[in-house]
Amino acid sequence: MKILILTGKFGMGHIKAAEAIKEELTPCQALDIEIIDWIEYMTPLCAKYIYGSYSALIRRSTVFYNLHYKSSENRPITQKPDLACYIRMNQLIHDKQPDLIISVLAYASKAVSYYKALSGSPIPLITCVTDITAHSEWINDHTNAYAVGSEEVRQLLVRKGIPKEQIYVTGIPVRQGFKNGEAERNSRPKILLMGGGLGLLPKRLDFYQHLSEKIPADMTLITGKNEKLYHKLHGRFKNIHVLGYVKNIDAYFLRSDLVITKPGGITTFEAIYSETPILALNPTMRQEKYNAEFITKHEIGKTFILENDARDAERIAALICNNTQIEHYKQHMRQMKKTYAACTMTDLVSELATALPLGGTLHDEIFSFNF
């Protein structure tokens, strides 16, 4: 069976989710799985400018992003034919001949839905929602199944009209290293600081100076692709080991007692599976705020708003020294892992492969405009 996984480079979350799904499904030798960056395929000449503009917007002004996100969050689910999407998706499906498509990008899910509506193709589509949210951008008439991160998201999608039998609570996909590794027991506490793939961390030297001086722990700071921040901080503080972009991020989670990070959907579930309690650092994007609420509600960490460098360091020190609280968070993470084990992406793909006709490349498409 040929599976296409559609993704995009808006941050690193969508790419990491696609890679995690491929890694989970790969042990089944009957599957041929390929990851496609839909933005690069859709518009190869403009992709780098689209991604660059997104990064600039997130770094410099989340206000406009949040305004757009909020205004469209509960928008009525209406679709209009997009011929540009149809043409490129039609070409992709004819080139790759997939039996099933998994999308971890809302825009890609919409493009597949356009293709199915205009062509009449029955090719199954699974949409994997990569944040703990039920934004209307993820909803399309021709999606066969939704994989979501929590029961709360499932209920919200049901309220928006999605049949509950089409929604599967799988958790957000993470690499197998987070699921199969064993957390280390440390004689001295270890803290991991991260800012996501874009390295969105505080730039103030005083902040890190107070962390180094006041927190009785060994700290690893991962700056991701923020090379400027890496060069600014590398080798400067005694108790902070500064790294750039790393591939084996699971190893750093598993050896840490606490992660301080921007609360992205993927990162939240990486922490859950590695049983590393989370301090959700300064959630600013609207979906980050939803993720932070999820973290607090399920008692797997807490939201952490930076206020004063010295006091912030003292607050972190108080938490990392509170073994009872850290263990409380870990216990809740263990319970959540058991819940997600009940329905995996492998189970979902197997169920759809059994219930639905696979494939759907039509040589004589009929433009039915079935919206």
C-alpha cells in the first residue's frame, strides 16, 4: 500500500509529525510511505519566501497572526473550488499513485478535499491535527478520519458537525525514541530549555545569568535554528550547556527532569511520552495558549510567564527542588500515555484500509463540484 504524508515547514512541528508517522508505520513491510512538502510541491519557486515570511511574522509580530487565527477559528465550514490546488494535487496523485493520504498540514488537507470534490476520487484522507485545538481550518467535507490530540478536541469537532465516529484520539505523533526510551535518574537535577525549531527564547543575558547562579541544576539550552542566539550564549555561563539544532532531541528529553519551552503541540507530546514535566514558557500564539491550558488542566506542568529575571530564576529553582510536585506531573503523564496507546496511527490506517476502497486516481475525472 502506498501512503503519502503531506506536510510543510511552518516551524518544525509539521515536519516532525510527518516523520513520526512514517517511523511508526514503517515496520509494516507492506507499506510504501513518502513524505511530501506540499508548499514546495504546490509552488516550488515561492516556497522559501512563504516560509520566510511566516518565520518573520512569528518572530516579530504575533498580533496579526492571532487576529487572523481568532477571526477564522469558528468560521462556518464552507469550501469553494480552488483550481490551482486541484491542478497540482491532481498531478501529485497521478505521479505518486497513492492508496491513502495522511495530512499534517491544514492547507494540504484542504487541497486533497478540493481534489476529491472536483474529481470524485474516493481516495481516503486522514487529517492529523498537530495542535490541541479544533480550528475550523482543519475541517473539510472529504476527510475520512481526524486524528486528534485529546478528548477535548474530539468533543469540539463534534460540536462543529464532524461525526464522532470519524474522530480518533491518537495523541499528536512523536518519534519512537520518545516512546521507547527510558528516563534517566539523576543525582543532580537536569533542566532542558528550548524555543522550538525557530529558537524563540529570551535574548537577555541577565535572564541566563540568574538561571546559572540561582538554580541548583545542570541546564541544557537548545537554540534550534537561531544561530544568532547560539553564538550569543555559547560558552558564556557555567551551568548552561548551549547547543544549536540537534537531531536526537529525544535523548535530551529523557535525561531531563523538567523542560522549559514554548508549548507547541509536538513538543507537548514529546514531553508527555518522555515523562518530562513542562513549564510552558510565555505562550503568545493562540494555539500555544490552548496547548498551555491543556498542560495545566491535565496537571503535567504549568504555564510560566516571565516577569522578572531574578524572581523567575527563584521560581524555577523552587519547582525543580520540589520532588513531590515533579513526581505528581510525571504520574499524570504516565496515565495519559496509557490512554493514547489504546488507539494509534497504525490502528487508524489499518481500520481505514479495511473499511474503505484504497487508491482513487481517476483517468477521466468528472468535475462534479461536490461541495
